Amino acid sequence: MERHFEKEIDSLKTMLMKMASMAEENFHNAIKALTERNRQLAAQVIETDQRVDALELEIDNAVVDVLALQKPVASDLRLIVAALKINNDLERISDHAVNIAQSVLTLIEASTVHTHLEIPKMADTTRSMLRDALDSFIHLDPEKARTVLTRDDEIDDLNRSNARQVIGWIQEKSLPVEEGLDLIRISRNLERVADLSTNIAEEVVFLTQARVVKHHADEKK
């Protein structure tokens, strides 16, 4: 029975690693499509999301089976609960990649390109946060996970800066409303991916140290 349980846990980890790889690749491709104005790559992101959704359901079912049949406790239970939450976060990251790709397809048709926004810096930082969050989970590294948490405020500030800039352009009538809304949408989706990367990092800290760090809860201790 114990050996069977270990095999189920290993299978769950393998599926989650695959999910992480797919979500990260989708996000990477969405950003590349944005920077290169690549219509084909943006379309590929949108098409790939169906496979991510299917894998999310497969992982959810695997988690339910383990909980129902094995009744895990302590660290094993923390791992399974963390896997369930991270699975959901990864699916949502892929959804935000699709949102970015959809906006890219619209902006490719735009006659003007605004290069004064903080979107490239924001994209690089968010991509780094996601990569470090996933690495911290793969290697169960709480210290790397905590480095992700420290960058979330920077992304929030960049998102607010982008929104103010775009709204100013719209008010000045130097930018069409529709194009401005897509730029804000891209910035907002980057901010949400950063939030979800932070969620994953928080789960790693909980998984490895049994400490809750959501909303800086551990700072009160």
C-alpha cells in the first residue's frame, strides 16, 4: 500500500511538472509574440490553452483519488493540497497568456506602437518571478520562493504607471481608445501572472516550512 501511494505521489508530481512547463511556455510565447508582433505565435498560445485545461482536470482528478483512497497526513497532505492550488494557479497563468495573445492580435493591426510604457520591463520581471517560483517548487527551495515575494510590489507599481500613461494618451487623443484598452489589458494580465507566481511561491514556503506567508502573515510572528 505504501509503495502504491508513493507511485501516485510521483505521478502527481510528474503531471504537475508538465503543467508547469506548458504554462511557462505559453506565457513565454505570449510575451515573445508581443515583442515581435508575431501573429502565428499568438495564435499558437491560444490553441495550446485547451491542452492546459485538459491537464488541469487530469491533475484535479488525481488529487481527488489520492485524498479519497490514501487519506494522507502531515507533509504528504501539505504536498497534495499545495499541488491542487498550484495546478489552479498554473491554469490561470495560461489563461492570462491567452488574454495577452488575444490583445497582441488586435495590436498588430494598430497603426502606431507606443514604446514608452513599462511593459517590456514588467514582462521580464514577471517572467523571472514565474521561473523562480517554479524552480523553488521543483527543488523545494523556500529561500528562492521568498525572493519571488519581494518583487510583487514592483510589478504593482509598474502596472499603475502603465495605466496612468495610457489614460493620459487617450485623454490627449494621441492614442485610440481601443488600442489603449488592449495595452492596459496586457499590463493587467502581466500583473496577474506576477500575483499567481507569488501564490506559487507562498505555497512552497508553506509546503517546506509549514509557515503561512500570505498577506505577510509570517511578519507578525
